[in-house]
Amino acid sequence: MSAETTGSRDFRYWRLRFRAWRGQRPFWAGLFTIAGGVPIMYFPYANMHLGNVTLAMSTTAGAGSLIIGVLLVTLGLTMWFHSVVRTFAGVAAILLALISIPIANIGGFVVGFLLSLFGGALACAWVPAKPRRGDKQTESTDVTPAGPAPEGAPEPTTAATDTTVDANGGRNSAG
């Protein structure tokens, strides 16, 4: 290896790549939606142990909770990897969070409901960033820069006719 080759990429390189990837999509919306889907699909199948006593939280809504949780995780991943449909995924996440209240143990004991609702709202509100000023070309070339004109340059003229407002000092002669 020579001094110019980097060899293995360090942590800083991967952190900057992840930061750039995260900035181009509704990352936090997807994360909150995924985090909201996990408790909704987990709690109906969980068993809690209190000493020698086992409390089974399985209910008749176990299949509905599993479907809602899997759909929320899928919508969160969709927000990450296909951000064009972020509005649809956000609205669907909000609706599934609302449906999880009566079906999935009060929306995963309110934790999954609130996380999914917040993630869906973030997805609906997220818009892609505008390109930076240095990245895009100037759109029109006929705009003169502010300030005095360079020496030897002709004065800019406006072609005003008698029918425009600018003619005759702003007074119109039409009436």
C-alpha cells in the first residue's frame, strides 16, 4: 500500500455516508413507524413472568395485531427505501395506528400507537431539500447584477411605451 491509498475506510467515512443517505429520505419518520409497529405486534404474543406466575397476554386479536405490526414495519421501511410514496405511507401509518387502538391491546399499550402516529405525521410533513444555490445553474442570464455598471458598459434601458404605467413618470394618458 502506498501513502495515497486509504486502505480500509474508517468510521468517519461511514458516518458521513450514512448522514448523506439519511438526509435524502424521511429517516426519522420511518424509524418511529418501525418502532411503533414492534410493540403492537409483540405484546399480544408476550408472556410476563411475575415470580412463579406466568401472565399470558394473548388475546383473540393476536392475528390482527400481527398484521398491523407487520404493515407498520413495512411502511417504515418503505419510507426509507422508496421515499416517493412517503405521503401514502404516512397516511397509511396514521390509519393503522388508529385502528390498532381497538384491535391491538390499546395500540400496544399506547406506546406503539403514539410512535406510529408520530412517524406517520412526520412522513406526511417531510419534503425533500431544495438543491443548494451553488449546485444549480443560473436560470436566466439577462438579469444584471446589483451595483454600478462596469466602466464603458452601456446604460440599461427600458422600452416603455405610452400605454405602460412607467410612461410619462407613472401617469397614464389613457383617460
